[in-house]
Amino acid sequence: MYIFDGIRALIFIFRALLLLIITGICAVTDLKWQRIPNRIVAAGFGLGAALYIVSAVLYPENIPIVDPEITDISYSIIFIIVLIILFSLRLMGAGDIKLYAFVIFMYPGSFSLNIIIISMLTAGVISAAKLIKRHLISGHLVNGTVPLAVFIFIASLIAVITKGEFIWRG
């Protein structure tokens, strides 16, 4: 019994570390080159899938598809639809969408909702501040990009520390 509790804790730690490593690397590349490489996100999906397989073998009762209450999957589908709409309106880049999809894949439901809300709110505040500053200096509005992956990483760090229960509790 105690061994399996320890394994469950290790799986949580590995998932959290994977989330932080992938979002951290993407934050650096987004800051440096304004790009989120597909191979980094794909590696995250691959390693995340391996963790899901290990978790499913050890704890089949925790597989969302087996669980009759599929609210986490429903939330995840809604999040992805909203993100695709934001991409279609050119409010968000494709790399950001893929990184959010990775976050949703790693932690479906309220955990990822917290990451999305915090990252978008902080990015929005920073964007507004940058826009106001540029307007005051140059006298007109100038378009600029904000590296959203940085805010996704910060929100992921907050979510891992608080175990995902800092705004919305599922």
C-alpha cells in the first residue's frame, strides 16, 4: 500500500517536472526567437504519454475515459476550441496553442484552467502596459508581441506549487 502511494507521488512529481521543463524551455525560446519549436512540445507530449501509460497500468481507476464523470475531458475540449478561435482571430500564435494543448494534455480540467486564466491575465496586463508605454513615448499605437510562453511557464509554476487550486477548484 505504502509503495503505491509513493509511486503515485512520484508520478505527480514527474508530471509536474515535465510540465515545468517543457514550459520553461518554450519560454526561453519564445523570448529569444519568438518561436516555440514543435520538437520541444512533441517531446513533451511523448514523455507525457509515457507517464499516462505508467499511471494507467498502476492506477486504471484514474483513467478519465474509464471514469463515468467526464467533466475534465469536456473542459479540455472547450479550452481547445476557445484557443483555436483565438488563433483564428490572430490573437495568439500557433506555438502558444500547441503549448496550451500540452498543458491541457498533462493536466486536464481545473488545473489547466487555472494555468490558462493566470497566464492570459498576466500577459494581458503586461501587453496593456507595453501598449500604453509605447503610445506615451511615440504618440501612436504600435503593435507588439508578448512572449506568452513566459506567462504559461509562470502560471504553471504557480499551479504546481499550489497543486492547481489557486483560482478555480474542480
